[in-house]
Amino acid sequence: MDPASPERALVVDTVVGIEALFEVDLAGKSKRRVATFNNPKAVRFDPAGGSELAVLASRENVFSDNLFSVNLGNGSTTLLSGLDEEDTVIGTGSRLTQISDMLFDPRDANRLWVADSSSRAVFVVNLGNGDRLALGSRLGSGPDFLAPAAVALLPNADARQPMVVVLDDILNDGSSEIYGVNLAPGDTFGDRVTLSGFDADNPNQVRGQGPRLLDARNLVADTANNRLLVADASANTVVAVDPESGDRSTLSGDDVGEGPTFDNIRALAVDVANNRVLVAQRGSLVAVDLDSGDRTLISIGNGSGETDIGTGPAIRSPISVALDARNNRLLVLLFDINDEELGGLISVDLSSGDRTVISDPATGSGNILRIPVSVALDVANNRALVLDSAFGFSIDQVPPSIVAVDLSSGDRSVVSGHDRGPDGEFDSGDDQLIGGGSPFNPTSTPADAAFDAEARILYVTDQSTGSLIAVDVDSGNRALVSGFGF
């Protein structure tokens, strides 16, 4: 509505084939097309324009939503914030990716509040320079997380400046960034810096050269070579990332390395002693030489075929893996959202390829793993630490938690988060919250975890809040490390 005239309104029509901004005369019941956009989303009269200017949000490309100034008289537009046709970014800060609404600050006509539903945050946009800053309780400075998907400990980080690295998936928007998060106590604790990919603080600069990460699924540290390895499911490649330069290069894929081709790769584990990275993919486990990129099958099939390697249940839908070097085996977390019976933990013998069930709905006691997303090995306690996300929308509203799986018995027990209690039901009087600090939000989406065995800390990424959380696995206590409150 035009604040200066109750008879006048602006309307965006999102129907394909129309997709335009209209000026509507409410008294005369007539409309006029002002300008056409690719995907208009929201519009507001610009208080600085005397009812002759408006700010409109539109998705003009696959990487970001843009904010335009629109001259209502002639329909001309000026980009205020976002990505232009030359891939030049106007304004610093995280890109807006799914604008749902916006509102001018009544005290400052140069400030626009923007709701972004993909990052579940409200941003304040400076219309003078296009800068974007997310509002809310936060810890650490630097580019905001949008959808932190994976986390790993940074190889060879200075002991006085410890860091973890976080892979930000940008909700599969065609780009993934890798950030370093400072863990050193002090004023810079939780600060985020771009290691590889889009640099939010220098928006027209992409840090590092090499292939873009299209559908990054997992991130691990190759400590011996001081680099990071990323599984790209879309390109079916393992990509090496130099944390110093940000450069990306293909370690193994269709055009690099010999051996069987990848098929929907999902999870990685570095086997330093054997100079290889173990790659879990749909139906099989593959070893990749860290020097040549050559691929060798370690385990495949269910033991019934002539070309199968190993016996036991098939590796149907691997989600996450952890190397148990002491026992020469790989722990593989399985889950298929369409098959609740599939969720569980198996081990793969790295010599024979044999697969053995450790814990599943029929093996071991305790809380059933509902939507497990990550597994880490706790050698000191002979257990696996499983991050059970539940994504905040499971049928019985199971809150996220961290579950310890005894590697001998398969029994499961909650070490942090909500425990159902002996009767296996929530809200029945015997369930309890384990660990201090803020509980995992029921609508949160924990996506990955990395275990610092020496510090006894599990670092967890939460996609919904855009945060990195530290969990003491002995006490269950939770604390925000970087990003927004959780």
C-alpha cells in the first residue's frame, strides 16, 4: 500500500508468463504493468522516493535473490543488492537466497529488513551500499553460515590458533563455501573466515581456483598432505582443497585416476597408514590412492553374486563413515528415509570386505536411530557417537540428540539431548534432557559432526540456525561456538 495514498497499491504477480510488478488503482479498479522480472517476490514503496520509487525483491539468477530500486513512472530498475549479470556482487555479507518479505525501518529510510526463509533469518540491508547483515543472537564475526552441512578439524592448524572447517552447502544453490572457524579463546573466538569459495567480505572475489563444488556431501581432513577432501555427489568426484590458497583440484573422478567409476558417492574417511581415502557410495566401498587417485573396490554386493566382495548386508545407503584403524575396519552409518528398517551401523572389514551389523532396530537396545546423519569413533570408550538429527519433522517429533553405540553389544544410549527413557516414548514422564546448555531446538537440522578425541568435544553443524555447536561427550553439555543461537 502507498503510505501517502490509500487508493494506490503495488502488487507482484509470480505466475509464470506474467512475473511482473503492477500498480493498482483501488478506486478505479484498474492496473498498470510497471516492469517485468524473472521471479518477483516482494515489493515495498521506498519512503525516500516520494511514492515514485519502490524496492522489489526478485530472483534473477540461481545463486541469489536481488533487491532492485524501481522507478514507478518509467519502469527502469537499479540493482541495490545482489548479483548482477556480470557476476559482480553488490554489497558484502551472505547472499540472500529466498526472500519472503521485507519492511523498511521506520527510523531510517536507508535500512530495509528482509526475511530470508532459506536461512531462517532476518537481514538488515543497507540500501546505500547493498551490505547485508543477519540479525539475531550470534557468536563470532565474518560471513554468516547459510546451511552448514559438514565439519572437520583443520589439518596442521597452529595449536595456539586451533580451527575447525565448515562446509556451507548454501541449500544446494549451485555453490558451496568452506569456512575456517577460530577456536582459540579470546575476542576472536568463533570468528569465521573464507578458506575456499565465495568470499562474503569481498563479494566480487572467489577464493581459490578450480572446479566448483556442486553437491558437496562430506568433508574430511587429509592431515598428511595438509589439505581437505570433499565428496561431490553431483560430479562423482573427490575434490582436494588447499586451505592456504583455497584452490580446488580433482583427486579422483571420471578423468582422474583409474579403476571402477564412482556412483553416488556419500562419505569419506582418510586412512593415513595406507595412503588412501575410503569412499562409501551407493552399494560399495572404494579405496582411492591419495597420490594417483586410482580407485580399488574394497567391498560390494551382499555376498550372493559372483563378483561380490565380502559377505553380509549390502551398503545400500551410506550416510557417514568413521575409520577404526585399530581393528582394520570402517564403521558405516546407513539410512534411507524411505525405509525405516535400514537405519543402523555396520562395519566393513578392510581386508576381506565382509560386512557385519553392529546396531540396528533388531540389534542392540535403547533409542532407535530415527534420522542418523553422522558417525564418529570414540576409541577410549569403544563406542560410536551418532548424531541423530530427526530434522525436526519426524512423525513422533523426536528431538535431535547424540547417541552412543556400544561397538560390542550394539546398545544405544543418549549422551546429549533428549532421552526417551525406559518406555521409549517422549512426554510420558520418564524422558529426560541430558547435558546442560540450550537443548537442540526441535526444529533444528543437525547435519554433521567432527570429534576432537583429545578435547572430548564433538563439533556439530546445525543447518536451520546456521550455527556450529560444541558438545562435551562426557557430560553432554552443549555450547554455541560460532553463528546464531541454537
